[in-house]
Amino acid sequence: MDEDTKSTKKPQFPAHPLLCSLKPPSVGALFMDPKPPSPTPHVLIFPCPAQGHVNSMLKLTELLLTGGLHITFFISAKDHHRLTRYTTAHSHFNTNPGFRFHVIHGLYEGPMDTGEKLTIILDSLSKVTTPLLRNMLLDSPVACLIADGILGFTLDAAEGTGVPVFFFRTISACAFWAYFCIPDLITSGDLPFHGTDLDKQIVGVKGMEGFLRLRDLPSFCRSDVNDEMLQRIASITRRTQDSHALILNTFDELEGPILSEIRKYCPNIYTIGPLHAHLKSRSTSKSTSSNNLFEEDKTCIGWLDQQAPKSVLYVSFGSITTITREQLIEFWHGLVNSGKRFLWVIREDLLLDHGDDNKVPSELKDVTRERGYIVGWAPQEDVLAHPAVGGFLTHNGWNSTLESIVEGVPMVSWPFFADQQTNSRYVDVVWKLGLDMKDTCDRTIIVRMIKEVMDVKNEEFTKSTHRMAKLAKECVSKDGSSYSNLDRLIEDIKTMNVRSPL
Ligand code: UDP
């Protein structure tokens, strides 16, 4: 496949060679385009190369395309290859003449399930793309850059170019706010964390007094205060104040009080989520694409079709989480002992130690054949929308959390890292959409929580999950809060002064 993944249709915006590919421009290309700039605003979108980030920023892209903007989407070679292989994203996006992928080579491509590995990917991104990005911003009539808010170096790359940088954070407002408050927690002495009492109450995060414990802070807060990832995420989050505006995949009715706190520091916020529901609400196209970087096993939908309404627990820990074999067995016992039917996503790289499969007791495998179904990757949005699904055992990645909220599915939360620790606390005590099981992996607790969510307290949970699902759907319908905010974002981009290339 050609790296410049444009369709055969001629783009309607000026094509700086760097916007097309990293290949050196041909002589023809250098002399090709003396036309005046197109009046259609051209936006660069730059996600961190990870499933949850690429997924939500592609959804943002589609929404901006429906508003008539032109988009160049930065994507790592690895993610581009996976999207092309496992989805129809390529043909789906390329039907729009105002869209192109810009493929980035030479990045670190290993796993990112720890803070250390995340710092490696961030360093690699900064090194490879800063000069490239700067040249683009200087040489092309770009209306604005919408960068993943954890890519702080994009602000440096844009410095002095006159191109506004919007930060898009793929996390919840509550997790963003917890990150934002880290410097204050260090000043107040709440961090670094000494001792073993993870239940200690934290009062330094405004709006979360009374229910936030140390264990609910983003996982990086459990490290030494000099830990590189902790320092980096805290300072990048503070740098949001230097960006033009902040775009969040959330909605006012879900996170209003915390959004008010954030607005005191970052007044220009666009809350336009849940993006996947927003896209469905606006889309007029019959063509859709999953944006998945893993191969979906759609046979699980056929299996769900045979199950009774609300009888199945869906189990998935997203794209990054890793677990030990011991934890796998504990979950497996919990699922089997709960007596529930279950659909379980076991990614090929979920397990940290690829030991002997014979260690899985045969009775677990037998029961799984009777009442369970295991896939390597599921079409999750369709699964959560399926009438047979009555509960979700989740790591509370933000996309998964929003997808569950929109479908009104109650959750049992087992956060793995980063923002997920804060999300799961909100799911439990603030939104009352499920139970937080963080920091334990014990079969008896797993059984108890599954039964509470799907049986014992199901009526209670159904009330709150249905209420929130209704609010989520309303906010992305015409005149809803997220709907109006997206209109405002598109209008604001359209009225931006695009300066001529320097
Ligand atoms: N997902 C999926 N199938 C799976 C597991 C996950 O389609 O089997 C999707 C899910 O719908 C979500 C994304 O992958 O949109 C995971 O993002 P999230 O923010 O929940 O977690 P992360 O992978 O970043 O930890």
C-alpha cells in the first residue's frame, strides 16, 4: 500500500509534500502547486499511537469531516498497518476527499503497559516528529493542530508558527483533574505516598473531597515523586493552560462539577462526548469502520444471539492491560463460580507469562465450553449494545467506560493503570453505575461483585445506568450539550485566521 494513503480523488487543500508522506518530494511535486490556499480550513490531528487514543481521535476526525473541515491524521506505521489489515477504515476514510493519513515511521513499537514504557514512546514521538511537525506548521496553511494532550512537545513544535494548538485528552475530566492537581498534592505533602494505607483520604483535589482515597489517584501517583512518568504527566497536564483550548470526550451532565474546577484554569473547554455515540447521532453515511487495531472475532455476536436477555457478563480489559497467570486463574474461577454466562476477551498479549496451559484446571475449561465464550478481540460497541449483555467486568479505560454508560450496562471495575483508578471510583461512588474492585483479584470477591451487579442490586443499578444512558444519548442529539459544543468547535476553527506559509 502506498504510504500516502489518499484516495485517487485530488485533494482540495494545498498538498505540502510533508503532508503526503515522509518520502522526499519528487521534482514535479516541488513545482506543482502554485494555487492560492483553499478556503476550507485544514486541521492536523495527532494522537498518541495507542488503541484508545487512535480510536477516539479518529471519531473526532469523522465528526470534524462532517462539519466540512479537511483533516490530516498522523498515524504510526504500526497502527496504520493494523488498521489497514483489520478494518475498513482505510476505504471508509478515503471516500472523503478532504482526508488523508500521514504515516510516521521510526517510532518505538513495543508494549506500553507501564509508565517506563510510556515514557519511551513519548520520547520517541517527540524525537521523530518535532522537526516534521514544525516544518508542516511553517510551510502549510494549517488552521489548527489538534494534538493528543499527552504530547506536550507539540506545543514546542508550534511555538512561533502562529498555529493554535488544541489539546484533546482521551481521558475523563475527573482523571484529568486528578493529574492536574498532582503538583498541589506534592506541595501539601499528600504525595509522595509513604506507608501502606491506601485508604487514606485525599482532600487536595477540589470537588473530590470525601470520597477520593490514595488508591483512587491515577496509578502513577503510587510511585516516587521523582518518577519520570509521574513528573511528565503532571507537567504535561499543567501545560494544557498554554494550549488554545481543551477538547474532552465527556459530557457536561456526567462530569459537570469537575469541569467547573478545570474551567478555573482552562476556561476554553469543548466537551463533545461520548464521541462514539455522537458520531452515530450525526452520521448520515451508511459506511462505518471500527478503528480497531486488533482482529475482531465477530462469531461472539452469534453466540450472544443464543443467550437470554441480560444473562451474559462481558469481560474485557482493553488493549494495554497485562495480567499474570495467577490473576487469570483467579478471574476464571470467579467467572465460573458466579454461575453466569460470560464472554471473555483474552488478547494474545494479555498474559505476562506464557506458561503451561495445562495449569488451567480442566473443570474450568469444561464449564467455559458450556457457559462461556472466549475471543481474542471483540466488536465491543456491538457487544455492549447486545440485549444478552447484562454486566461488564472492565478495566475502566475511558472509551470502554463511555461505551458501557451509553448502553446502560452496569460495571464491575478492575482498573489496571493510569486514569483507570480514578474512573472506577467515580463509577462506584459518584455515578453509582457499578462496583469498584480495584487492588484485589480474589475469586470470592469477583463472584460477590458479579452477583451484586447482575442479581442482588440489579434493580438499583438498572435505574442509575438507564438514567445516565438517557442523558448520554440526549447530549449528542440536536441541541444537546455535546452537540452544541461540537458545532461551536467547528465554527471556531472555521473562523480562525489561517496565516500564509512563511
Ligand atoms: N475494544 C474492542 N474490542 C475488545 C476490547 C476493546 O473493540 O475486545 C475497544 C473498546 O471498544 C475501546 C477500546 O478498544 O474503544 C479500548 O479503549 P479503552 O480506553 O477502553 O482502553 P485502553 O485499551 O486504552 O486501555
